Amino acid sequence: MIKIEGIVAFVAVAEAGSISEAARRLRISKSVVSERLAELEKSLGGMLLHRTTRKLTLTEDGTAFLERATRIVHEVEEASADMAERRGALAGPLRIAAPVTFGRLHLGPALYPFLAAHPDIELTLDLDDRRVDAAADGYDAVVRHGTIADSRLVAWKLAPSRRLLVASPDHLARSGTPTSLAELDGHRGIFYTNRGNADWRFEGPEGAVVIRARLALRMNNGDMIHDAAIAGLGIALLPAFIAGPAVQAGSLVEINVGYLPQPEFIYVAHPEGRKPSTKLRAMADHLKKAFGDPPYWDP
């Protein structure tokens, strides 16, 4: 007989890429994961994984089995959660990925009251500025900041996200304050590497306007871009949830060039084709109310 524990272990290993990481996610020992995999392969009568000292890869049988196995695991999890919800409780595992700075500053503080009110939810929150693949990496949903462009995801808007073109008073005193998009070309810019090209996008009367300033610095973390701008290294285009307090304190100055940066959003998105759980919907509703519209972090 095939046991559900073996299917869960197989899906976790396939998603994590290693037995040790799967064991960490499942909160069991590596030896237990290995035993469950061996028992599953014995029940199925075939190898699901190629094991080497460096990595694990799916066999042809493993690739064919993974899609159905993933569906079975999600169905069992949702059935268990549905039973809990019928009793008036939100319960069960929920795995979310979110950006580091937003997670630390705003997502965490908004989530803690929700989790306190629903103690049977088992939340795993991974903070990472890289764009994770929600489906392939085994997430129920991702919280993101930016434009909504990934067609493989179904997105729910949580809050608008205004971005501010900012620099330190010292930098503007030395280099001058630009008053038009054309004047931005002569300034040094601090850019976020996870957005790709070193450019800024603004909303013009006829659509998007792209400005490429001189490169001063590129980094993959919003906190450090904020600090570099305060240190006077150049102009940065930062979301208000990062730059707002510094603008209010006077350590950063918002620059008006006559155009607004392209609008963006804070949103939560789940993989297309996967039914979102009641607890995920409840979490999204809670976050939307906690952030507000306009969001509380706007200066």
C-alpha cells in the first residue's frame, strides 16, 4: 500500500532539490525522509530519484509521478484545512515568500496579529529579494512589490506602492537638483539589480518614459540603497515604504521632475490553476486592511 507520508516526502525532495532541505521543511530527520522515499519506490516498483553525492535528479518515472503526487499532497492538505475551517478554525501549513526589506518593515508586523488570532496556521515565511518561482519552489503564494506581469500567477492587490525619486541634501547641494527628466541624465543613480537594467520608468502623457542615469552603484537590497542615498552617493528611486521615514526626517529629499514614477503595487500571488485556500484568502484580506489605502507608510 502507498502511504501518504511517502508521497509527501517525495514531493518535498523534488521541490527542495535535496533530502536535507526537504527534511528541514518537513521538520523530520533526513533518515526518516530517506526511509519514506525507499518505501514509496518499493511500493511503486520503480526508482523515482537518481541519487549522487552532489545532487538528486528525477528519473523518467519520477517526473511522470511528480505532477500527480503534488496534486495529491495539495488535495490532502486542503481537505484537512477544510475540515478545520468547517469547525470555524483556520489551520494547516502555509508557505509564503516575500522581499526582505518589506517583510522586515511591514509584512511581519502586519502578520503577527493575524497569526496570534489563528494559532493553528503553520506559517513558513521565506524572505528573499530574488524572484522565486511560486509553483516550482513549493510556495502557496508570494508577496511581491512591483508591476503585475507574471501570467503564471493570479495576483490580489494588497496596496498601491508609490515610489519616490530621492537624494540626500548633501548630494543635491553638490550636484544640483534636477527639475526635469532631461536633467536626470547628468546625475549619478543608485539602482536595484533585481529589476534588470539600470533605468527609471516614469508615466508620461503618451506612455512610459525610460531614463538611464549615470551608474553610481547597483545593489540587490532596498535597505542598502536607502543607506547609500543618505550617504550622498547619488539619486535613488525607492518605494515609499522604505524612503518615507527618511523623507519625513529630512535625511532624504523627494525630487520633483514633473513626472510620476510608474505605478506599482504590493500584491500577493498564487500559482495559476491552484485553488487558493481559505486561510490564504483570510491572510490577504487581513493584510489589505492592515496596510490601508492609501497605505500608512506613504509620507
